Amino acid sequence: MPPVAQTKTNELVSQLNQMAKQPDIDQLQLHRVKAEAKTLLQADAAEAHMVLGMAASLELDYEAIQSHFDAATKLRPGDTYLLANLCMTLSRTGFIDRARDTISEAYRLKPSDPELLALLIKRTLISGNFHDAFELIPKWNALCPDREYESIISIKKLISFIDQFEISDSIVNWIQRETSKLARDGREYRINKLSYTIMHDEESEWLACECELAAPVDYIVGINKKLAGVLAGPDLPDHIAPMLASLYVPWEPDVDNAA
């Protein structure tokens, strides 16, 4: 990843990334980060806006995220560092498809960067486009011949499952979008991560999409009922419905794998 011009920006980005990994935000620390970011506006407005956009994601202020990152990318178009941070910010706020499009643009601008490619593969996988993620693996192997991509086994298992039951990537992507949208629209609780797991019991197996929320159990129960209603609608074919599930789960503290 390109080095950040200012040490202060690195420090603030690091603080925000650490805060984003916890379900409870230290509001005093967040206020201080925003205040320090504003002092950078004269020295480096692009990076100051980037930091303020990242901070806005912890407050679920989607308009501020867009405004600050628009300002940052206008000042420094084609900057892959800004685009990578925008990707992570969008992903953390449930805009999974937009996050994938953003990191795809960054990788197009710098295809020799394995960190950008790793982000692209992960965002593609999270978006439910399993086959597209797998098709990026040869590019990873070419860039990093001595390092196997960490999730390759999981990707192969997911593809094998959906192929077996003739489930398209577009259906999985639809479930991701509906799950992310419902969690995002309330603007009450932050999303930690969205993941896919193949579940099974004695009689059947299914693909489960799980979304971690920094929310109390009673809220989780209520929003799961809403999600069940969405997935029971006409958009999911009857023969596929038993093979797929999506649910929200509580976000436990100290989880170091935010989306």
C-alpha cells in the first residue's frame, strides 16, 4: 500500500481501525480523532477528509461518509490508499457491493499490489460472488507464488455447495444485499462482519449467511424476524429456499476480524 504522507494521518487511521473492531465506541476518543483530523485540513485536505469519512462510519452517518470521501478523491483522484480506506469504510457500514466496486477500481489502477488484490478477493467473496472470487486466485498466485491465498479452501467449499444445488452467485448476492440493507437502514447498530458457513444436521445441509451486529439480544431477535419475512418473499425460488439461510448474531467484544 502506498505510504501515507503524514505520520499523524497514520496514527489517526490506526486509532479508527482499532475502534472499528470493537462493538462499543469510545465517544471521547472518537471526538478527539475528529478534532485532530480537522487540524490536518490545511496541511493535507485529502487525507483529513479521508479520516473524517472513516470517523463518520463509526457514527453511521452515511451522508458524511460520502461527502468526505467525495472531497478526498476529488483532491487526489486515483489514489489507491484513499480508495482502499473507502472500501473498508463502505464494507463496515453494509455497502458491500459498493465496497467491492471501489477496491476493484483501486486494483485496476495498481494491479501489482497484492494487498489490493487480497482486499478485492475478500470483498468479492463477502458480496456472495464466489465464482468471481475464485477466478481472481490465479492473479494472486502470480503475484505471490510462495503464499497460498488464505481462504482458498473455504472458497472451493462454498462453490462446490452452490454448484451442487444449482444456486447462482446472483442469488447469494441478493441475500447479502437484503441482509446488509436491513441492518444498515435502521442506523442503530454497527455491522462487524458478514460471513458464509455451510451448516448441516442429520437430515440436511444449507448455506448460512451470518451478519454480526453490535446490538442487544432483543434487537437481534426482532430484526431476525424481519429478515425471515424478507427472505420468505417471492424473490427466492421455492426449491432453493431450504438451502439458504441468513441471520443476525450478536457481535462479541474483542473480535479482530471486522468486515
